[in-house]
Amino acid sequence: MIHIVFETPNMFALKAAIELDESLQGDVIEIKDDYMVGPLENIYETDGYQERRDWWKNLLEFSPYEDQTNIVDDKLAVHQLIRTLEENETEKVWIWMGQNAHDVCGYYWLMPQLRAFQGRLEVLYLNNLPFINEKGNIFYPTHLHEIQPKEFLKAKKLARPITLSEFELDPDEWKKTCSENAGVRFLEGGKKIVGKPAEFFDADLLQNITGESQKLNKVLSNTLNKMKVKTGDVYLVWRLIELGKIGKLEVQGDWAKGWKEITVKLAGAKTTEVVADEN
């Protein structure tokens, strides 16, 4: 059995669950790119793929993850997966998704490439399902890594084959999404993805920025903790830079020294000190 997830924390959570249940034993593959954001036009063609890599390379500059551009190679991961499935006709794949646009977009990107293996692919979509958290309370997780490993074992009962109908209809929906090429993809419910402008998360950032200069890392932490719909910190930093370019924010510091050297405040506001970062 091969398991596929779409975020690194999900991979760790699933591996912890596998240790509790031998029936889940198998390799865990992570699709690393976040297809919820950024350019998608002609994503399966060389020019579209390169455009997306260049976009990420620009965003990752001066970030703690600057070396990730060359590490993330989902095309290679899929190539190796296909080769494994061709060489072992009894091998099956389980695709795990939480109720969030990151996972669903990753699923949409992946499945058209595996059409030849219909019947050997199953999906586990934890869509609006209750689980028990560490305090013993019922909650509705949106991300797989929010689920306790022992609770993961219940989730395996949800595995179902991806139907022939889905292999026909879902790629068409994804093709429309790629052609629309919006800055952000938003999950409305089920597997329905709608495009949003690149500025979609700006309001979340601005709610956590004041006239007082704050360290960039503090702004990111506050924003990510309060956001109802999550995205990555790299994307948020890019949006901060863009807000600075249009005069809504004052972003100061030496980017070459990393995020920890950057401060942010509302444009035009006076300040006398920098609000201390947790570091």
C-alpha cells in the first residue's frame, strides 16, 4: 500500500498512526507544492511548470526555506509512483485529504496523471467529520495533522475507490481552475474550488498590523493563529511586500539578513519603538 498526503505535518501524523495499525503499513509520499496558491496555467506543460517554479523562487528569496525550490519536485514523485504501480500490479494507493483547499487542489493536480490506474486508487476525504481531540471533546478538523494518531485508525474505514465518473469529471473541473489561473483557490464545500484574487488574505494580515512597528515573525504568528482559512507563511510575506509596494504598509529592514530583521507597521503611522518579538 502507498499513502499520499499533501503536507509535511500530515505525513508525520499518518506515520504515527501506521505504527499503531499494521494493516496500514506502506510508504508515505508527500505532494509538496501548495497548488492552492500561485499560477496554474499550462501546469502540466514545460512552460507552465517553469513559470510556477520561477514564481515560487521569487517568493522564497530571503525566506528560511530558500533552498526548497530545488527540493520540491512533485513531477518526479509522480513519475516514480507511476513506475512503482506499473511494476507491481497488486499495489494500491490511498490518497488522504483534509477539508481544505491545499489538500483538495493537490488531489485535483494529482489524479489526472493516474487515470491509467483507476480501480487501484482509493480516497479518504475527511469532509466535515467529527473526531475526538486530546481533551476528549468532539471537533471537526480541517487538516489531517489535527487528528490524534489513534483517531486516524477510525478514518481508514472511509477509504473508497475513486470512481470512473470522478476520473472523467474531476479533471475537467481542475482544467477550468487552471485556465482561470486565479491567485488563490478557495474551498467552498465538498470538492468545489473557486478562484479568489491574490489579495484574498490581505485582510487577515491587516487585522494584525498596527501603527506600532512589529517584528515580521510576530505578525506572521498572530495572523496564522487567527486565520480561519489557512495559507503558508511564505505567501503571507509576499503579500506584505506587495502591500508595502502600494503604500499600505511600511516594511523595513535588511531582507538579506532574513525575516527576523524585518519590521512592519501601517503606512503613515508614527512609532517610537519596535514591539518585541518572541525571540
